[in-house]
Amino acid sequence: MPARSKGSSSVSPTKSAKKTPKSSSTSKQKKAVTPDSDDESEEEYNSDALDDSDDEAQNSKKRKRKTEVKKKIRSPKKKKTDDSDNEEFELEDGQEIVGVVVQAPKTGLVPAGQISKNTFDFLLKLQLPECNDRQWFKLHGGYIFSLQASLSDIPSWADPVYRHCEKEWKDFIEVFTDLLVEVDDQIPPLPPKDVIHRIYRDTRFSNNKTPYKTNFSASFSRSGRKGIFAFYHVDNWYLGFKPGDQSMIAAGAWCPNKNELDTIRSNIQRDPTRLRQIISEPTFVKYFGEPKPGARRSIFGRDDELKVAPKGIPKTHNDIDLLKCRSFAVSHQFTDTQALSPDFKNTLSEVVAIAMPFVHCLNDMMTVPPDAEEDEGEE
């Protein structure tokens, strides 16, 4: 029995010894997991690792910023915002803003059939050499353009100041045309575009290279602003350094073609009575001057007037004063106060009524040969 108890005692330790390694292996596995978690926590709260991550984040931000800066440098387009109108103008490569844009006036507006002070001011500006220039003209058009770009590429609609004044002039001419055709039924009621002259000068054969006229004008005849017939010419112009008072209306035939001029002279040689009576009529003289040669008045004193008798006509001819004329035109000027008056169109109509017999006489003298009238008289 003692042996069994001894043996039993020896067996128990053996089992416990076998169990001990098992428990120790389990503890080892647990210990193997624990150091991993500790390392992770150490890495997570390691200041060096945090510094490294911060450095990487800052470096990535710097790289992004450099990329954005490079993109801005490479970008060829810039945007200019107009705060007043909240409109964006996009400039292309090589473009730049070269001046202050001037918009159309919003004050001093007048109804159709009247000329405003705004139009007079614009035409006065064109007298100045620094303003009678394509760049100034375009800057008064509300359009941003490039110095490197061709001025001819800038659209014509980009001139709100000029276009405003031009529309005002067209409206005036349209209203005046209705009054004109009531006075002279030989004038057709044409639209403004067929009677108004362009503001752009033809500088090809002129020493004066300014690109723009300093006036608005329109011509009325049986065929509009063109043709052989005598005309009524309405003009708002400014010359030299004078501030104004040079608005005018002209009537007659300015530099007629050779055939028409020869016909007029032939009719004058045959019978100048009708023409002389018209230009000597008191009301006509009041508006257009005395019909006496030697000064610029009535139909005399024009720059193209001959100094000697025309070829084939004796210098002692009774009507040599009329025969020396190459233009048969008269004009009457108005003050700025008259031109800016709401009633100016009616004033023009009154002058047209006075000049109408003169215009009709010239049309007859240009188109009816003297031999034809003699033939009709014989019949």
C-alpha cells in the first residue's frame, strides 16, 4: 500500500508537469500577441512617426501649391470684371487694357427729331487731333482690345457713344424727311440710310489723314444723296477752333458733271431771266445774300469759280458773272441755339421752301436742253 501511495504520488506530479508546459505554451501565445499590440500602440504614439507624417503632409501640400502656381503662370487668360455691369471680359494671349471705356450718355437725351448737346460735344471732340484718332474712337466704344490686334478687326458695333449720336442724327433726318417731302414733292421719301453720309473720311488722296469727319450730314435730291440733280444738303459741322454756330443748310448743284454744267451754261446764254429773278428775290437774298460777284455770297465767290471766261465765251458777255460759276449753290448757317432747339426741323423746312424755286430751276436747266424749249415754242 505504501508502494501504491508512493506510486500514486509520483504519477500526480507527472500529470501536473505535463499540464504545466501546456499552460506555459498558452501563456507564450498570449505573450506573443501582447508585444505586437504594444508595438502598434508605441508606433501610434511615437513622436518621431507623427513628425514624419506631418512632414509628408506638408510636402504634399507644397507640391499641390507648386502645381497651382505653375498652372496660374501657364494660364494665358485673365479675367477683368466690370463691377458696374457684372460682366466679365476675357483677354486672349497678348491682349491688354489700353484705356478707360466710355459708355453712351444717359443724361441730356432728347426725343426723336431733335439734336442734343451730347452730339455737339462728341463732334467738338473730333476737332481735337488727339481725339480724331482710331484708338480714341474705339475707346469711346466700350470695347477692350489689344494693341497688337488690328484695329480693323474691332467690330463697328463697339462704339456706343458714336452709335448713340448717329442714331439721334438718323431719327432727326427721318422726322425732317417727312416735313421736306411736304414742302417739295419732287423729293422722294427715302429712308435715312439713303441720304446720310458716312463719318469716315476717304484719306487716300488727301494730305489730311485724320480718319473721321467732324460733322454729320445728309443730302436730299430726286435720287437721294447721289445723282446729277440739285440737292438740299443739311450739315452739322465744326471747323477750326470755333466752338460752333456753323450748322447749315445748302441748296443747289455742287460741281456738276461736264455735261450738266455745259447744259446750264447753254441755258444761261439763251435766257438767264428765271435764274436771276430767283436769286434776286428779297426773301432769298435775306437768307442767302446779295447776288453780286466779288465775295462769297449767294452763288458767287466759291473756290472753284473761274477767273476768266469759259472756253468759247467772250469775256464781255452780259452774263459772264453767271457763266464763270462752276457750282450753283447757296447756304445758310444757324447758331448752336437754333440747332439745339426742338423746333429746328421746322426752321429748316421754312428755309427749304425759300430755296425750292432755285433747286427746281437748276434741275430744269440741267436736264432740258435749250434747243428743246425752242422747238416746243415753234410748235
